[in-house]
Amino acid sequence: MGMEKRLNAWLPWASVALLAVLCGVLAVLQYRWTGEISEAERQRLEEDLRDRLDRLQRELNGDLASSARALQPPASLVEQLGSEGAYAEQFVRWKSVHEPIFRRIAIAVPCGEDVQLYSLDFGRARFSAAAWPDEWSATRSRLQHRLGGEPAGPAESALLEIPRPGEDGREPEWLLLEPDLDYFRAHELPDLVARDLGDSGRLEYDAAVVAQADPSTIIYESSAGAAQRTVQVADASVSLLNLRFPAGPPGEPGARFAGGPPPPRNFGRGFGRPSRPPEMPALWLLRVRHQTGSLEALVAQARRRNLAVSGGLLLLILATVTMLVRLSRKAQQLADLQIHFVAGVSHELRTPLAVIRTAAYNLRGQLAHRPEQVEEYGELIQGACQRLGGLVEQILRFAGAQAGQIIRHREPVDLKTLIERSLASAQPAAGNSNLVFETHIQPGLPPVFADPEALHHAFQNLIENAMKHGAAREAWIGVSARAVDDAAGLAVEISVTDRGPGIPAEEQKQIFEPFFRGRRAVADQVHGTGLGLDLVRRIVEAHGGTIRVQSAPGAGAAFIVRLRAMAPEKQDELAHSLG
């Protein structure tokens, strides 16, 4: 039977241990699955970002290509007005329907080994010979190399070169377009970045556009410091204004702009040396970085969050099962205590009933002839009835406490009178004329607002508890009461002390639980139901007070009750009720 009981006690914990192992295995698998999911998410984010950048590149190049194509005159107009006149006439048509996205427009015309520059006067819509600006020196050198059939040098950071293919593959002139950076910074680039790199009006990425040839030259920043942040960590980058202008014979498509529709067909008179197909490198570079730091940081953050949620769920499952096991064990222990309580109550009821039945039988059978014998049997019956009545009252009070009816009526209570009444009620149960009650009650104790019957029952229980468990060793019980002033205000502290064997430390937290009886009380067969101290605790706490025990093995025990005293103004109002 004992082996089976121990097995039943350890079986739930073995189940918890097995569940913990399974949760550990699941945690390892979850860690691996989360890693795979994170890698897939990283690839998805990279592909999504690449798609966004490609779309932004196509849109920007397409817008610029469409606007630049509209500046190229048709071949018939070149034949009619010449190059300068045709480009000027085309500009007049262009500016009426296009945004002013170019800051300067010029034509570069081969002249021997050099290239002559003709700059457009926007106000008069006329081209005139002009000196090459210093910032266009790289473009002049590029065009000179292309005239000589040599590899071209780097492009300007913000200058487009659009050749007009000739009939024999030569390039009669180049249209030079310098984008207006202020317009691109204020309108074009912010709109594209917000549309292609944002979500519901919120920008997800830091974006910076820099010159391809010189990354220190910042064209645009989505926010202050974005260029510096994207230099440190860039999730992706894409070239912008990477238009291509392959030469071709007349009748075939000429310059085709990356991201835009094809330009007009080849036109014009051919002159100059044959040149290789031009290779127009990208002018700008767009770098982006996620605002969390990087895509890697974003994925790592999501992975940590998923692991935290998964781990939390596993721990919650494990904690729930552990709590259920503890509650089930607690319920089992409570059931065992209730069984012992029923057995104890049955014994407590049988004993006084047996005394009453025996005494009544003797009286009825006229076995007691002398008056002193009749008086003795009467006292036995009276004591048994009192014991039986106390037991019934305790059980009824416990039932009332379970139903939330532990306090019935409150009134101002004089504790000195109540303590003396409780001592008087408990003394007949002592059965020991040598028992010494030592009381120390401070004069002028403030009253408490309480249920006098409930407090009387609580104090009587404490005194009888000290008599049963402490007076057997030394027939002495001390009762004291004094006023104390703590952080919560004025209070009254009542102490019931004995000099018995004391309460073991491991039992001190359980003695106020219902049905609990200490090992020593069970071993010594001390009468009791295990309800007394639980009722005392409930009564004291229902009055807003506290109860605690101080005990050490062999040094007795002291039960200390602290109750809130009535406020002085309330005492004055109710002084007449105290007599």
C-alpha cells in the first residue's frame, strides 16, 4: 500500500519530466525551423527589395528618357533648319508640355580633333557657341576620345550625352543635358522613393543617391545622414541614369534609353570620324538600407521574436502542466485532510456522546444513589454537552466562513473585557486546576470596530489551543494586549503565549490551513479537528488584521494578533456605547 502511494505521488512528476524532455526536443526543432524560415524570409525580402529597386530604376530612367527623347528633332527638321535650328525649335515644343527637369542644354559638334560647344539660351531659345565649363571637362575629353575611336573616360556626375546617329554610323553631334538637381531632390527622387520603397505612407528604407564616379558627391538623401548610414551597411544598390545610345544606320532605331521607349529614328547629315558604339556608364548610384539597420538585422530581429514567442509558449505549457500537477497534489492532500477531518470529527462526536449515554444510563438505572454521585454524573453530562456544543459551533462557523458570512455584526469592542470573557470561557475546558493564566493588558486600550462574538471565538480558540498543545509541558499561559503605532496608524496587538514544545519550522506555514494537524498533535492523540487556527486567521483577516506565529523548538509558541484601532474621532462619537 505504501509503495503504491509513493508510486502514485511520483507518477505526475515523472510525466512532467517527460513533458520537459519533449518540450526540449520541440525547442531544438523549433530553433531549426525558425532558422529555415528566417533564411527564406531573408531571401524574400532581398527579392522584394530588388524588384522595388528595378521598378524605381525603370521609372526614373523612363521619365528622363521620355523627356530627353522629346528634345531630339526629327530628321526632316534637321534637314530643313540645320542642327542648331532644329534643336532650338524642338526645345520650344518641348518646354510647353514637359517639366523643367534640365538645368542646362547644349550641343557638342565635332570640329576637327576638337569638339565645339553650343549652349542653349532658355529665354531666347537659341544655341550659340560657348566655352566648355570646367565641370564638363570630363565630358569634353570623353567626346574627343570617341572621335578618335579610343575608349571613353568616366562620365560627369550629372550630364547626359545623347548622340544623333548619322547615316554611316558616325555621330554628327551630341545633345548634352544636365539634370536640374534641385528639381530631382525636391520632386522626382522623393516621389519615386516614397512610392517604391515605402509602405502605407511610411518609408521602410534609408535611401541615398550619390555620383557613380565620386560617391562622396551626394545627390539626394531620404533623411539626414542616410548617405553615411548606407555607406556603412547597404542592403542593395542600383545604378540610375544608365542610358545606352548605340549607333545604327538610318532607318533603324537609334538611341534606346534604358527604362524608356525608343527615341526617333536616325537623322541628319553625317560628318566626323566613325566611332565605336558609345558606352554610357551610369551617372548615379542609389544605395538603400532598411531602417532597422539592415535586412540581416531585420531578419535576425524577427527570428529572435519568433524564438521568444515559441519558447514562451513552450514554457507556458510546461508551467501550466506543472501547476496542474501541483494543484492536483494539493487537491489530493486536501482530500486526505478532509478524510482525516471526518474521522476526527466522528471521534470527537462519539466521545462526548458516549459519556452522555453512559451517565444517563447510570442515572436512569439508579446506579447512583448518593447525591454526590448524581452531581458527578450531572457534571460529566454538562461537560460533554459543552464540548459537543463547542464542536458543533466550530463546524458551523467554518461553514459560515466558507460561505463568506464570518462576520455578522460590527460594533465598538472593548478588548480588555473581551479578553477576560474569552479566558473565563476557556478555563473550564482546562481540566487542570494548577494551570496559571498570566495576563498583561495595557490600561486604556483603544476600542476596535469588530464583531464581538467572532473575536471572542477567535481568542477562545487561541487560548484553548495553547492549553492543549503547550500547557501539558508547563502549566502556564500568558495573554497580553498593548497599543502599537505602526505605518498604517494606531493598532492593538494581542499575544497568546505558551511554554510548550514549540512548532517545527516546516509546519509554521501550514498551521493556519484548514484540516491541518501537526505531527506531534497526531502522535500524542491531542483532540482537535484542524479547523481552529484556520477560523482564527479568517476572523482576524476579515477584520482587516493580521496574525502570525513566533516559535522555536522547545521554546513554546506565541500567536500575535494585530487589529486596527478605531480612529479617535470615531471613539468620541461612540463613547456612549462603551459605557
